[in-house]
Amino acid sequence: MAEQRWDGTTRVTSPTSPQVLVRQRLADCAKRYDWPAVFAVLDAEPGLVNSVRPGGTSWFAPLHQAAHAGAALEVVERLVGLGAWLGLRTAAGERPVDLARRGNHAHLLGALEPPRRADVPAETLRRIQVYLHAVIRARAGHLVDEHALRLPELDVLLELDEPRMVFPVPGLHGRFELRLEPDGPGTRLFVDVFAERHEVTAREVRLHAVADAAAVRVPDEHAGFPELVTFAHTYNGYDLHGGSAGLSELAVPVQRHWERTGELPGDVDVLRACLFFQQRSHYWDGGSWDFGTAPLVVALLARIRALCAGTVPVRSVKPTVTTKP
């Protein structure tokens, strides 16, 4: 099954960027009910099948427009075949089937009724979604606000054979990976981001280290930017060194000593803390310098490789429990 991706884009960041222009073109074609043009766009950009107009307020995806128009059944079936979600809601809370029913388009009702492949009480799913949004905001709230992101809605997971999706956040070097384990009122949602796993139920959130990432490979000298950033975040320098101030007190003297002498310490944890500090500095500098080729980053990675046997343990926050306030 193709990877399911929640597209939270709602804002026009740059009116002339290619990404915005193709989304606008798709929205225009769907609003005109020009289905050949819609499918021409989606053939080239299938990942946009659930996208909405940047800067729009209705949050109509192509399938909503087809339902609103009473399009031919073949159009709806083709959109669904491309991955259009039947449970996706507009800004007014309407699913495609609701729009078809309101428009008396009886020929579409059967094809648009969302299947429920798992039995999860609506209130349980609602509570889990509230906690999910809190987790996302705790990790990337400033980016959610900056980009006016629409946060994932879990109804759509119930229509998938494998209830998984990813949620990329612009400016976040990583993404949220969601996996639902349906079990009635005991349903759990696992949310992985970097080296953290949040286990979300209707009553609480538990934070763990990612189970299958107890040991992570140190990137080699040919590793690309995403791998380097992900590795840097397997050591949570903020939590392990008392926040940004404590991390700075550790990392800045190491950097200054290296700049004078070319020497780095022999403590892998200190080296990883410094690498994490460099990555966060790169982020807050707006990515204005090349993280992967920066001399100190290269030196830190080489020193870590020299001191370990190719892998290091995940070092993140200690497992904690956050219960319902």
C-alpha cells in the first residue's frame, strides 16, 4: 500500500512557487469540474489527491468537489482509486458523502460511504485526536502556527487496511509517523518523531524511546542531510543537559577549544550533545550554512565513529506519563 500522507498545507507561502501553483491549478480544475484536467494533474502529482487550495477557506479536496457536483460515478471511483479519503472533512465538517446527500446525488452515496475497517468508539477517537494534537504542538507548535497547518484527523485511518499515516511539518527535520492499533475503547495511537514514541490512548500519553531504535548507526562520511539530522536528534541535548542554557554551557566551550586546538573530547555523550547543539544552531540560523559539510560537524562525527563500534544508544528523555489534566 502506498504511504498515506496527511497534507496540512492551508496557507500560501509563496504565490509563485511551483508547489503552490500546481495546488492552485488542481483546485481550479476541480472547482470547474474539469475532470480530465484534474486527472492530468494527479497523474503527475498523485500525492496531492487529498490536498486543498492554499489560502482557501472551504477545505474542499477534489473528491469533495466531485461529490458536490454530482459527478459521474466513474470520476468518484477513479479519485478513490488514487487514494482520495472518504472520511476527509471540509472546514464545515462535511465528508464527500454528506455533500452528495445534501445535493441529492443518490448515484454516489454507495461509493462515498466511508468503510469502517475497525471498530473504535467516536468519543475514544476524539480524545486520542485531542492528545495527538497536543503532542504535535509540544514538539512543533511554532511551526504549526507559522504555517497555519491543519493537524491530522484520525477518522480517515479507520478506512485504511493499514491504519498508518505520516505528517510532515515544514521546517521540522523529521516527520510524525502515526500508527493506530484499534481495540474498541482501548484503542492506542503510536506517534513516532525522531527517537521518541508517544503511546496515546483516550486517557493518557506515555512517552518512550522508540523500541526498534535502542541502538542507532552512526552515519558514515557519505550520509546526506536527512540522515545526519535524524542521527543528531537521537541524543536529546535539551532534556539531558538542563535545557538550552545548560546545553550551551557544555557545547560552546568544546567548540571554542576545538577552534583553537583542533582537539575534541573523548566522551561520546559530550560529542553527541555538541552535535545536537550544532543541529539546533543550524535550524535557528534558518539553514543558512551547510550542516553536512560544516568542519565542526564533520569533526564531531569522525570522532564519534572513532570512539564507538558503529552504533550508539538512543539518549532521549526518560519514559514519563502525561495523564489527562
